[in-house]
Amino acid sequence: MRSASQIRIVTDSSCDLPKSEVDRLGVIVVPLALSFGSEVFLDGDLTHDEYWERTKGPFWPTSSQPSVGTFEEAFAPLVEEDIEATVDGVTCHARDDRDTIFRR
């Protein structure tokens, strides 16, 4: 069994962990992209006030998941540290279900 110091968590910013927990646990958070029209921000680039001010118009925000390349960048230091990557079972099942559904 691995000790807590050997476990690293990589997630996207939709996890909404408080910064204090991210720092305490050493979680690597990959930011989602947030768009207002043609302007794109990474989650965390805008303050809450700036975000709500932008929602007044003319564009309503949309978000998108981080790119594969962005996740690769997040995992690269872990690979260099020789940390084994494990994906939780829920994610694996969701991926399998997605693949099954879209093969129809």
C-alpha cells in the first residue's frame, strides 16, 4: 500500500476543492477554459466579481474541459518522479460506457 506522500491527485478545476485543501494535499488542479465570446480565460484567471460583471453581457460564459495536452503537461512531472498513474474505477466505467454508447 502506498503512503499518503506517494499518492498524487490530478483533477480539473470543476472539483471545487478549497485552495487550502489543494495546498495541504498537494493536489494538481488543471483549469477548465472559460469563454465569453472570443475571450478565453482559464478557471481562476477572473475574480468572482470580474466573472459576474462579464455575465451582464454581451456574452454568456461557456466552459470546456482541459485539452489532452494540458493534462499531459500536468502529468509530466509525475512521470519524471516515476509515480504510477491510476485512474479511478468510476472514470474507467464512464469511459467504457461512453465508447459503447457512441458505437451504436
